[in-house]
Amino acid sequence: MTVNALEIQVKLLSPGLFGGRAADGNIRKSLPYIPGAVLRGALAWYARSCTEVDDMMFGTWFLNEKIRWPELHLDGDNSLKSVRVCKYFGDPDLPDGHPCVDDIWFEPADRPQVCGKCGEPLRRSAIKRVATCQITRTAIDPVTRTARDGSLHSIVALAEGQIFKGTLTADISVEEWLALDAWLRNVAKSPPALGGGRSAGLGAITMSLAAPAERISVADRLRQWNGGTNSVRFAVSLTSPAIIRDTFWRYQRTLDCAAVAVSSPRLEASRFVAGWSDVIHVGGWNEAAGLPKENALAIDRGSAFLFETSLAMSDAADALESLERCGIGERCAEGFGNVSVCDIQHLQCRPL
Ligand SMILES: [Zn+2]
């Protein structure tokens, strides 16, 4: 079994409405990204109308959770919650860049409070804002010529023209992968619309596929992280929300060694050092059953956790490679629980 990956890029040609079924009054608001389940659902529905997809292929691609359908985020953005910046960070009009500060590299007492360049306070770097548009519909009563009772509805959709990206990974045989890859490339020529309101023209897209950027191995990232030190420290950052429950089925708000060890047992011999996290509520819609999925509490994307392990560097690298491959928690096939070990963004913000 090998792990195969494909970067999926979707451009909205019309406004998109994703998730957000829990309506607040007459307003329904889209999620700021395209959930993996929406992508999987649309492609599964499409596959049912393709004669070249037999039941065996359909089962492998959509039913057995070996393929992890990614969440697609605006320009693939993922801001880490341990990183803070001043208000001038990334300002293209300033000739000298202002540094980002990643708290993961500091002991709590040593964390800088202000920017070393301008002295302005440091704040958590915000995730890129998704542009939205509001669409309001109503029905006119032919007799009174006013809006019919209860017929005024608004949706806040993601504006067209924006590009969303994510990486699909699959733990399947080479032949199965080649078949999926060929089918997806064919689908990309005229992809199905995604999300809600498709019959009203929402969610029209173009889709393109590309090989993902060359991956630096976990072993290399781990070596870069630890330099020549004896103890091995590693960071686990979430690139999609993770749904994790303890043995009493309670939703977890932070990542501990026990949760990490479920995916990669050797990591049990680790110690939690520090964490930066938020939680969000996630829901979903089961298209096949026509029913809402259970609402769950998830640890948010961008959350970052630092651990220390007593394993030797090479053993730790193997164990972490498998953690990155398997992901953590529940509903991984829908894009939840994707993790990055010693993420390159942490390494880029490392103090000199
Ligand atoms: Zn500054």
C-alpha cells in the first residue's frame, strides 16, 4: 500500500453555499470553506451516473474511508494559532518585513509581547478572509402584491471568483490510484456543481488537479526542529479540524498523548509540553440518508501542540510519519483530522 496525493483546486464561477444548515431565522450562512464531505458527496453522486465506475471502484473511492477527501480552503491558507504578528506584518508597502513570532519556540515567560521592529503589540495572525455575498429571495403574493408570509429568505454565500485548495490523499493500491486519478481528471473537464442551491445556479465551479508540492520527509523536518539536542521535541498542527473523543465519548478540546497514540501507538511514550487551540462546532448533511449528521465539537484547524518524546530520532520519525499518514480522530475520510508534523510554517518563524 502506498500513499498517493493530489492537489485539488476549485474556482467558484457562481456564489457557493456550503454547510450552514443550522439557519438563524431566515438567514442561512455558508461555511468559509468547502467541506470534504461536500466534495465527496458531489463526486459520489456524479460517479453513479458514470458507466465506467463499477460498484467495486465506487466502494473503494467513496465508502471504505481509504480516500481522505480534503477540506478546500481559500488559497490553501492555514494560519497557525501559535503564531503572532504585528499590524504591519506582510504589508507590501513597507520595505523591511516585520517578523512573525511563533510562541512554540519560547518558554512561557520568554514570549515576546511586542514586535521587535516597531514595538506594536503582537496578535494572533488572522486566517485570510473569505469574500461573501448576500442573496435575498422572496415570493410575491399575487393578490396583495406584497411578500408572501414566511417567504423571505437570505443566504450569505461565498463570492464567485475565489479559489479554494486542498490535498486529497489515498491509501490504496497503484492500480486503484491510477483509475481514480484518471477518472478525476476526466471529471475535472466538466465538474458537477458543489453545495446547496445547485438548482438555482449556485456552486458552479472549475476544477483543476495538480501534483502536490514536493514533500519534505518527517525525518528531515524533525532533524531541522531538534538540531543536535538529545531530547526529541515535535509539533503536531491541525490542517483541518479534528474530532477527538476520550474513552467516555466526551469531545476533547486539546490534543494529548493518548489521542496521538491512537493513530501511532509508539507515541504513547511522549509528554505534552504546550498547546494553542480553539474549538468549533461541526455538523454536516448525509446526502445518502437525507438526514443531518450529529453536531460535534472539533479542535479547530491551525491549532498547534508541542510534545517531547523519549524515542530515538529515527523511531520518532517513523511513528510521526505514520501519524501524518493516518490523521487523528473521527471522520478522517471527510477531511477531518489532517495533521502536519513539525510544520514548515513553524520552522519559517523560528527565531534566529
Ligand atoms: Zn512590527
